[in-house]
Amino acid sequence: MTVSKIRSLLYSAAKYLGDFSAIAKAFTTGTAKPLIQRAGRRIYGKIAGRGFNFFK
């Protein structure tokens, strides 16, 4: 397995761990604010990624 494949696996695992963390925090606090913030970060990340790909 190459370093690139390991890196992409770790990034995808971290993405889902962040989602799980937001869900757990939402249950702990009793509000949906962590979920909304997480969704906003995911959307912003997709937009930023596409913007960076534009300059390739």
C-alpha cells in the first residue's frame, strides 16, 4: 500500500470521525448546533476544494 492510499484512507476516516463527534456532541448538549456547524464546514470544504481544483 502506498503512502498516498494510506493518506486518503486516514482523511476519509477522519471525516467520518468528525461527523460522529458532532452527533455525539449534539446528543450531549441537546441542541442541533454542532450538526449545523459540521454540515456548514463540510459544504465549505467542498466549495473550497472545487475552487482549488479550478487553479490546477
